[in-house]
Amino acid sequence: MHKRRRIKRKVKIIIIILLFFSLLLLPYFLINISLLGKDSINVDIGKKYSEPGYKGSFFGKNITNSIKVTDNLKKDEGLYYIKYSYKWLFYKKNVQRKVVVKDISSPKIELIGANPYSLAIGDQYVEPGF
């Protein structure tokens, strides 16, 4: 009989400990920040970054307007990060978007003159320009 009581007591203690940690960690898992668009975006050098958006919820409540957005973006070539974060009491959730600024667009060359260009045998070629 004593053995059963001890087992029941240990089970109760384990359940209380599990409940305590579940309640302690539950809010962290209920903070949701989701990025709209891709997690990694390429931007052409010199162009302005256009934010595709993000959404946030906590316990089913919309917290999008409470999400803090910080970045170190520049128009220079390089790798940058945008950090989206939300803090409630001592819980903090962060999500990052990678922004790669690089030369994406190729130069556009427009040739002047006829296409195709005809040249008679013996004539000297003169570049019409570009």
C-alpha cells in the first residue's frame, strides 16, 4: 500500500513539473512571425528594397503592427539581414530575411544601323554606332 502511494506521489510531482514547464514554454511557441515572399531576396545594386510583407500572431491575436523591424540595408553590393522581432514579458521571437544586393541586370546595348548589315566585296566597313 505504501508503495502505491509513493508511486502516485511521484506521478503527481512529475505531472506538476511537466505542467509548469509547459506553461512556461507555451507562450514562446504561440508567438508566430511569418514572412510573406521568400526568406532570401536578391536586389539589384542601386535599387531600393521592396518589403514583401510579414504577419504576426500571438495567442491567435494579430500582432503585426507590434513587430519590430531592424535592418542594416545599403544599396552597395553585399549580404544584409532584416530582423523581425516580437517581445512579450521575457519571451522573444526573431525571424530573419536575407537580402543579397548584387549586379542582377545585364547591360543593354542597342545597335544603330541596318540589321542585317550589307557590305559589298571590296567596300570598307564603317561602324554605324551603338
